[in-house]
Amino acid sequence: MSDQQDLQKIAHLRREYTRGGLRRRDLTDAPLPLFERWLSQACEARLADPTAMVVATVDASGQPFQRIVLLKHFDERGMVFYTNLGSRKAQQIEQNPRICLLFPWHVLDRQVIVQGHAERLSTLEVMKYFHSRPRDSQIGAWVSKQSSRISARGVLESKFLELRQKFRQGDIPLPSFWGGFRVSLDQIEFWQGGEHRLHDRFLYRREADAWQIDRLAP
């Protein structure tokens, strides 16, 4: 059988989601405690990169882009990630701060979708996190002009060695072009896979100081 024939079989790939449902009685009044519970369970299940989330942005022409980053902090104010401020995603956020996050916990038959607005973090917040990173990761932030074109990987490696020598002593300064964003929690959807494709979906929508919870059809 040819590789092409094998690929054509993907239309028939499917499995049942049998890990249990999500019922109204399982929900919390606000979404953050439920998110914290699910994230804790993802960590306990030893998922690879349980804090990995897909970040979706839109450019000036309306073209959507997605990429995976790591969640670094969350609280009632929102969810935090860090990036090069000259990167494509950071530039798109500056033009359109509306953003969507997706946590794809496939092994647990779960997804969490967050919709909100992204705001730049303060320099103090960024500096505190930057200096908590491994030293080589701090140097790596200096090396890459994210999303720019480069001729070869060797360019990055040479720059890394050069900067490692330059910063061999003392603290590594925070690059002016490196920062972070906090995504507000405007809407959060919890998705739990169910048998016969009868999935459970609950949407939390912020209304003033309260949360409206709706069950959505799968």
C-alpha cells in the first residue's frame, strides 16, 4: 500500500472519549478554580508541557496566526506569557489586543479556551521573571531577533557564544526588546470529551462582577 493510500485513511481515524463527562455540579462559581484544578490534574498526569498553550492573534489584514507558548503565571487579573516584543505576535497584539488562548490537553480529553485582551506587563514584572530564568535562557533572549529572517542556524550559535563570553560575570541585563503580556479572562470555555461525540462544554462569560455560565451543544 502506498504512502498516499495510508494518508487517505486519516478520514477514518477516530476513537471514543471515555474519560468521563463534565456536569454542572462539577463546576465552580468562577472559572479560575476549575482551571487550576484541571491544570493540576494535567501536571499530575505527567503530560508533556502541561502549561503549553496556543496563542492566536490576527494581523492588520485579518490573517490569523497561531503559535505555542508557555503559561508562566495566572490569577484573577489574567494569564501571563513572555516574548520578544519585536516578534510577529507582539506586533499583532499592539495592533489588535484581542487574543485567544487554547490549552490542548488531548490525553485527558480536555480543552480550555480563553478569550480576552492582552496588555503589556510592567518592566518590574518582566525583570523579576527574566532574572528567575536559567542563565543560558537569559542569554538566548538577547541572541534572537524573533521572527526575523536569518541565513543559517550557525548565526544564532555564534551570537550565543559571543554573548555568553560577554556576560560571563555579573547579572545579565534585561533586553529592552523583551517583555510579556497578561491576557484578561473575558470568556473561558471548558471542553470535556464524551462518548458518541456528545461532548460537555461550559462557557463562563464575565458580566460585571459575576460570571454567567452556559452549557453549549457539542
